[in-house]
Amino acid sequence: MLPSPASGVGSMPGEDALEAVKTVVGTFGDGQGTPHLPELPARGPGADMIGRTAGLLVDLYARVEPSGWRIGDRPGRDTRRAHAWLRQDLDALEEHTQGYEGPLKLQVVGPWTLAAALELRGGEVALSDPGACRDLAGSLAEGVRTHLAEVARRVPGARLVLQYDEPSLTAVLRGRIRTASGYRTHRAVDRQAVEGVLRELFAVHDGPVVVHSCAPDVPFALLRRAGADAVSFDLSLLTERDDEVIGEAVESGTKLFVGVVPGTDAPLSDPAGSVGGVRTLWRRLGLSPGLLSDVVTLTPACGLAGASPEYSRRALAHCVRAATSLADDPE
């Protein structure tokens, strides 16, 4: 099923779920790409990336504190609000996908970014406690299963693609997540432990799994070993030292969701210009241009929550046009 020509990353500006879904499905439907369930963090806590995924957790609950999201003893106002926002989004998705058959992408925060963001009762993040990390990953797995089943019920013709957002993964691996005091950092998590948890979470879904990170130094090799079907990244953050691991990933069958359009308002070049960096990367890797359409999906560099509504619509449409340009002239 992967890749499709183009897709979005996740978030969109504004607070109107119906309008956001209409834009996404209208842009990527009819074979133009892979529509996704939009996230609208402008609505407030519970609609943000961490809060939305915290609302999916099973037997774990989170509330908003001045320092961020914190695990609590029971569901409260913030959990109920997260559930309400998600219901609203799913209602909008169901309304605009009547009769739809094709790929549909869902986004949730991955276990390590979630562990680096959710605080325990004492104020330190879950990353500080290996047992808490295991409990959090297990709760997330159950929540993701339920979420996938709910979307499959509402959009029965969809072939679901699951995206885990892991922007903090590299920082977790390198011991760069700061403690609550801000004076120290939490020790780096063992790479095998990270890989094992990701493998378990990827196995929750029997369809394609994408991992997205708009941070530098995406751990392509680790994600490939853990079983990710595709890696989503910001092309502008790559350096030539990434070439070897990307080439190995592609040769082993990993697909690439390549962010080529800025995530905030910026001038958009012509579609052919937007894919110049993709062609340059391909030449450096020594791969056949004919593989591009089989391997690459074009996306914005990151979520579009910080963009204007007009720009977000143009950015998604630009990804579709750029993908057409890439397919028509891979050289």
C-alpha cells in the first residue's frame, strides 16, 4: 500500500474539525495521496499532540499542570475534554469519508516521546522510571488498538496507516531530556530497550506503520530494525552523513515520507523546484530514479498547526503537484 504520492503530517490550523477534514480529504482523496485524520491543537489542552494521545491511554489518566501533562489517579476534566475533541474529529472524518475506499493515516505520539513529556506524580517525566515507561507503553498499545478499531468501524473502506510521532526519540537516545529542575538530563535509554518497545508498539497494527520526526538525526537504522514500514522526516535537516543509513533503509524496503514544504507560511516554489532536493538525495544514494515513485511520499516538513489556514491548504495541494512532477520527471 505504501507509498502514496503525497500526504500530510498531522496537525492543521484553526478549530473547525469539519473544515480541516474537508480540506485533507478533498486534497488527497481520489488517488491523489493518503488523507489523514487532522489534529487541531488550537482548540486547547486535549487537542494538542500529547493531550490527544494521553486521552487514548487505557487505565492511565493525565491532567494539565502548569509544567505540562501529568499522570493522575482518575479521569478528570482534561481527559474528558480530550475524548470530546477526538469524538468531534472522528464524527467529521466519518461525515466526509462516506463511501471512501483507500489509505487513511492516523497519528499518535510514540511511546518514547510520550514518556519524555508525561510527568509522574513527583514532577519528573515517565522517562525517569523504567517501570513507568513499560506501563505507559502497554497502556498506549491498548489505546491504539481501540482507536484503530473505532476508525475502522466508522470508515469501513479505509486501509489504515498508523503513524507514530517521535520528535523526542533522538534526545531520548542521547540523554538530552532535561530533568524537572532543568540542571541535569535523564540518562540515555539503552538502544535495545528503545527498539524493543517500538517493535511491540508497531506490532499493534497489522497494516503499514510510519514513524515521523521533524528533529535532526532521525535514527533510521533503529527504526528499520524495529519494523517501521516508512520513516517521515524533514528533508532540509538531512546531511550527507545520513546517506548511508537512508540508503540501507531503502534497500531493505523502508519507504520514505519526505518533508519538502515548509510547515509555516513561506513562499512556495514551483512544484519541480520543491523536489529538487529529493532528486539530489537520490543521486547521492546512487539509487535508480525509477524507484522514486515506489519509495517516496511527499509531505510538509512538519505539522501545519503554526500556519495560516490559507497557507495550509496551499501547502497540501503543493505536495500533490510536486509528487506529480516527481513522477513525471524523476530525473
